[in-house]
Amino acid sequence: MRNMAVWAALIVGGGSIGPPSPLALAGQALAQDGAQAPAGGGGRGPAAEGRTVILEQAPKDHSIAIPKDKLAQYLKDMDAKKLQTLRMIEGGKYNVNIRRITAAETGLVHPITADLWVVLEGGGTLTTGGVLEKGKILGGQSRPIKVGDVVYIPSGLPHGVSGVDKNITWLNVRWDTDWPPDSPMGAGTLNGLLGRAGGARAGAPGGAREGAVEARAARAGATGDAAPPAARGPVLPPGSQQTLPYSYGGSGELFFAKEQLDQIMAGMRLKKSTNTRLIEGGRYNVNLRWNGTPTVELHGQTIDTWVVLAGGATVNTGVSVVTKPGDVFFHPSAFYHGFSQVSPDIFWLNIRWDDNYAKN
């Protein structure tokens, strides 16, 4: 067991908007031997991830800003300590991490935890599905992933990275999916999720969207052949505001290449569309957002994690922070956040999930 002094040092490191938190404190946290993440939900504790250092507990009363230059310093510190996982924010049922590996990892599966990856550096081969036996994935499907790609991995799906090109580093946002059945939904809705094959978008251009095994089968049946691994992701039109999402969160991996995201952003700017829902999961969703004017938002039971993709703005949560591409923000539920200045516009990936889990 770590002593309380070390645990306190780990908690105060990070980048909060609100109470000052110098970067030096984060460096001190990494200089320690590290704290093991507690066992339980949030995908924590598999041996393949090695030691997990926790920088900060998820706040309830302020946002957290993690600028791109701070992320770069974290990567240097991880290399110096040979850390594969850095837990920047720990919320018990959710967390925000950096994963950085230089060789193939042991296959993983999280029974009740969903992952959203944003590749930050390097590249490799992601294998998902199949059967996990003694850390190896048998019968899965593989695809190359690179900087700027976004991957959603639902709970219960085996996954692992191999074929690493020097290193692969990704932002890994995780949330548990064991909400009480009667808990109200804040992030999204179940409209369209019920009565469709695995969450496939009925009548959508390009056929059924991937979101479950059944959805893949529906799309393969339309062409008569199973789609090759490189074509398993959503078939994306030139990007616009959508009444329905591109994909429904189901049992299968969902993949959005950087080139596809760039295409969507170009269409959103052209049509002045402020939101494209990439993935709808009912109590969680993943969106591509665009904004050209100041805004303020408040979500009573929904947490937001932002990854800035293009443009710039001043993020205002009571404290103003000028942001740029590559910056990451964490906004707790029931806390005002938005933009006070936008110059000339900003695109960000908005990863959202409800926090009304059952009380233990």
C-alpha cells in the first residue's frame, strides 16, 4: 500500500481550471513509484496495462484543461519511467488516460467498460473481436490505425494492438455501462436503437451502419459479400448535420479515420452544421462539434470530454483558457462551460456519458 503522502501527491497533479496546479506537481507524481488504480469498473487493473499512475481525481466543481504541451511533457515523463498507462483523471466509474506502448500488448476485454480512443502518435494494428485466450485474440479482425483516427470499443469486446511502428500513443476515455435500467438518460436517447437489427440505421444512405454483429451482417447481405476489414467502418457521406447518427453503439468496434473526420468537418463548415453525432449509445454519445459563436452549456447528469481538432477559441468555465488543436478538456456534469470567444471557428470531438450510476 502506498502511504497517504504519495497518494495525495498523485491526486493533486494535473491541469485543473480553478485551483492552481503547476505542471511541476504532475512531474513529481510521475517521479514517484506510482499508485495502482483500484480494482473495479472503468476498465482498471488488467496486468497488460502495467502500473497505472493517477494524477487527479475527477472534480465536481470545476473543469480540467490539459493543453497539448502538457500532454507532450506527460509523454516524456512516461518514457522516462517506462509507463504504459497514465491516468490523468480518475472518476471511479470512468477515467481519462494516456496509453503509450512500444510493442504488441496482451489482448484485453472490459466486461462493463466502453473505450473511446483518439490516436495521438505513431501507429499500429488494432485487432478486435474473436475470442480472448491466454492474452491472445483468436479469430479477430484487424485494421491499421494512425494519428488522428478515432476508435470506439464497446464493453465485452476483445481488443489489442500489435505491429507497433516505434510507438503508438492514444488518448483513452473510458466509462462503465452498468447504469440502472430505470435511470433517466441525459446524454442521448434510445430512439432508433429499439426494433432495429443491432442498431442499424434503417433507410440510411449507404446501407446499415456498423454497430453490432447483426448490423455488419445486414450490410454484407446487401452486397452479397462480407465487407473486408478495411471497409468495416461507417460509410460516410460528405458530412452534414444528421437527424440520426452515423452509427449506433452496439457490440462491434466503430472506426473513424482521420480522413473521414476531415471530410465531415469540411461539410459541416460549408453547411454551418453545429453537430454531427458519430455514435449514439443512449446514455452516451460521441459527437463532432463545430462552433463559430460564443455559447454556454450545462448538462445536469452528463460529463463531457473534449478533444480540440481544429481552429481556436477561448474556453470559459469561470476561468478563461485560450485553446488550440490537441488540447483536452474535462467538464463535470451540472457545471457551466462554453466559449467566450471563437476565432474564427473551432471543431472538437465531444465524448459524453451519463454519471447517474447506482449508489454503492
